[in-house]
Amino acid sequence: MNWKFWKKSRTKKKKSTAREWINAFVFAIIAAAIIRIFFIEAYVIPSGSMENTLLIGDYLFVSKVNYGARTPITPIAFPFTHHTMPFIHTKAYWDGIQLPYYRLPGFGEVKKGDVVVFNYPMDADSPYYRPVDKRENYIKRCQATPGDTLNIIDAQVYINGKAEPNPINSKPGYMVRTNNTPIDPQLVKDLRIEIRYQYTPGYYEVFMTRQAAAALKRQPGIIAVNESNQVRGVYEQDVFPNDPALRWNADNMGPIILPKKGWTVKLNSLTFPVYRRAITVYENNKVEVIGRDILINGKKTDSYTFKLNYYWMMGDNRHNSEDSRYWGFVPEDHIVGKAVFIWMSIDSTADLLNKIRWNRIFHPPAP
């Protein structure tokens, strides 16, 4: 007699090939999304603000684990997009749900000299009003960390009173005078000189490395090569914090104390313009100025204690970079990750056989 007649058949039904492919595809999507969010992400250099350290067409891997991965702030978004859907150019996320900022433990903290990917702080403003993690990705070099005092004097960065080493491949601006003969185009290409303006047949404004400037000086027909910096005390309207009383320009600004979590700043006519955006936009306070009184969330005050750490980011191509000199501090919740190495580099201006810059592949960004 079969005593197991009451048991149902446990024979597993074999999955169809289509079902197996769907399962494999879903698993791959989830795994790739987890890797992208918490471990490593690819990034391409779109502009020349970091030349010659990073070139247009360099493809980087950006590590999320070095500083600790940031958990999603805007959780409802189309996979593998950032802020805009390809082709149809609509928002790739829904900002109806916003989660608090939280960062997982990492290998270390952002250090001066690190090449860092972060969200562009000004995307908080019109016309985008994007959430923190959906703001445009930028890549710059960290010049100052929380608690540092920063000065820029004649384009030289000073941190806590000490001159910081200039990046090896940084590109200052130069004025070049020739004997009215053009600069050799082949030389321009070989030395990676960027000609910004040609004022007369023999007078140029260019961006180039200091090594290139030294080589250019030795060329026949070159009369003078001089680094071009703005004069101290001359106000530049576009420079942070856009206050004529400070009389700052991109080559001369400060001193600026980088806000550190828990640091209390005394607010007055000189400090308030510098820290107002951080207090209002990045730390979500309502600020009013009535006469000489400052009201934060309706309460009169003459000080403020910061809730976040802040960083100062600058491009290595110093006179051709939109960076902290123009929009100020980068809050810690905007930090995406550290650029670790170049996995591909493509020169769009080269011929087909020389498109790939083989000498750059698997190299880290220069210090």
C-alpha cells in the first residue's frame, strides 16, 4: 500500500527560456545599480577645466567607497540616468519623496589635493531646483577642507597661511607677445596651448602649463611670455560672494574660513555675505535682514552654528574653470566620490588611428 498518496507532487516546473532570460536581466540591472550607487561609477570629462591633469574625452572610474557611499536622497528615479531622460529631455526622477542625507563609512575623508566628483551646488537655484543628488556632476581638485583658512593671492592658493603646491599640470593664463608672426600651430598642438584671444597679430592671451610656458619662451619669434593675473583690490562682479565691499576677484580673494560642522561664526557685514548661501540654501534656514538685524528662522541673532562640513574646489586650468571662486562652498552632502583612474581616453580631434590616447589608460589623475 502507498502511504504517501496524500502528498502532492513536488516536481518543480521547469522555467521557460524566456523566464530565465528575464530573471537574469533583472538580476543584472539590480546588481549594476547597487555597484553604481554604493561602489564605483563611470564618468567622462566634458570640459577643459582640469587640463592638463584630465583631458576632454577621459573616461574615469569614480570610487564611492573612498569617502563612503551616499545613500539615495531621491529614491524614485529611472535607472542609470542622472537628472534628465535621454532623447526626450524630461526629468528622470520624481522629487515628491526626499530622504535624509546619510553617508556610509568610507576608507577616509576628502583631503586637500584629491580630485573629487561632486554635485554642482548652483543647480539648487532657478531654473532647475534639482534635489542634491540630481544636481549636475562636476569634477575639480579639493583645495581646502572644513576648518581651513583659504587665501588666494596673485592666483596662488594659501591654506592656513602656507602656500599650497600648484598641481603639476595646472594651466595658468599667460600674455604672449611675438614679433608679429603667428605662434606655430604645430607648437600649439604639441604643447597643448589654448589660445583664448588674439588681440593683435603679435599679442595673445593663452592658457598653458608652466612647462609649456618655459618651452615657448625658447622659440624663435617669441618676445615675452608673462603670467597674467588680475590686480588685487579690483572687484570682479561674478566672483563669490558677489559683494563689491569685499573687492575680490578670481586671482585675489580671502581670507575665507571653510565652515566645519559644529563651528559657530560671528555674523557681521563682512562674514554674512560669505556664509549666507550656506545658511539658507544648503542648511535650509529662512534668513531675513531687517535694517542691521539678521533674523534666522524668525529669531534675531548675530551668530550661526553650522550643521555640515564644507569644501573648496578649483580646476587645475585656473583661468578657464568655473569653480568655488565663482559659487563658493561645496557642502559635504554634495560629495559623490574620488576619481581613481582613467579607464579610457578618446581624442575627438585626432584621426581615426590616433583616437585612443593609449598612454593615459589605467593612469590615476596627476597630483
